Amino acid sequence: MIVDKPEWVTHGTNIFSVDVHPQGTRFATAAADNRVKIWNMLPVIDVNQETDKSAPKLLATLADHFSAVNVARFSRSGRFLASGADDKLVCIYELRPGPGGRAFGSSDVPNVENWKHVSTLKGHTNNVLDVAWSPEDRWLATASVDNTIAIWDGATGARITTLEGHTSYVKTLAWDPVGTYLASQSDDKSCLVWRTQDWAQAGAVTQPFKRWVSLTFSLKMDWAPDGRALAVVNSFQSPNHTCVLLERGCWDRDPGP
């Protein structure tokens, strides 16, 4: 993958996450400076907007975490944004009408957009590495270094359940397009699939990942748009590093090397 980052998209330190708003009009970055920033997409895709000094580039700075922010994800509706950090917290923001402000005592420039911090989800006992909104934003799933996945009510923020099955850091989550399954991948060299009807484990895939040769800071998997397959990264099938395609409903048939 090749990513061209405009010079003005900066946190002054490492950026760990980038997510594009469903409308394509803005994108969010999460970084080691304990902040989430929301940027205008127009200056990225239109050179005239980029050179127009009256066109805002930075739309908002969200500074409610106390440690490095590992991930930020817009909800499917685009109304909310969730962020997870090394402070074990998940912050939820809502885009509200009117101009934004500036956090009390902050030296950041005033926000152009009004992203309001509406809730903080507490429950993980270690760093939060990934967050994922389900279709229609019914649930929010969060993954942590504490080896667990927390499921939260997307509307109220209430904790619904905790999924325990991994034996090491859970690094990535992916909902299938209709919300029937949630997939998770961990440093324990497994991909687990959970059934949302009762939150039971529907399957576990380990064989393709037994020989991966290195740990990575982050992993990312995704479902096909029709939900018929799940693409899972970080498999090693000598002599190549590969991405494994898992067929829907065949979790009990672990693909061979």
C-alpha cells in the first residue's frame, strides 16, 4: 500500500489510525499525542481548495484521552465517532449543529465543527486497540490488550457482554454486512467468529496463522460486500506472506497450509 499524506495532516508524532467519514467529506486521524483530529477531505482531493487559505483544513481536535489514541472510527450513520486509547478508555463523540469550541485550558485552535464528547466507556483493563460499529450502529465492539472484546449498546453505551476466547492481544474486529457475525483476530494466531444472536463462538480458524513470522502493531481484516467471505491478514505460507479468504459458514473447516 502507498499512502500520500498531505504535509498539513499532522499530529507532530506517529499517526496510528485513519478513517473516512461515510459521506466522504471528512476523515479522522488518531495519534500518539493523545488526540483525535478531524480533517476536511476537500483540500485533499481538490488542489484549489488546498491552496485556498479561507478553506478550513482542520475541522476539530478532540482531546479527551490521557494516552496515545490507537484508533478512531466513524459510525455507519456518520453522526458519531468512537476512539480507543492506551488509557483503557473508549470515547464517544457526536456531531452537533453549530460551530465548535475549544476545550477549557487547551492551546488548540477553536474547532470548526461541533463534535461533542457525549460518553466514556470504561471496562477494559488494558489498552484499547480497535473499535468497530455494527451495521445500523446497533452495537459497538471494542478490542483490547486484555485479550477480550467488549460489546456495547450503540445508543446508550451500556455494556452488553464481554467475549472471552482469545489468549493474547485482540487487535482487529470486523462485522459482517448484515450484523450476524463479528470476527476478531489476535496475537494468539487465531481468528474467531462470534454469533451475534447469542454471542457464542461460532468458529475458530488457526491453521493459516501458525507460521506467521512476526508480530505487528495492528492487523485489519474485512468482509466482502456481500458477506460471503472474510479476508484475514498475516498468514504465512512459505515463501509468501498471504491474506486468507474464509468462506462464510465454514468456520469449522480450517483451511490447510
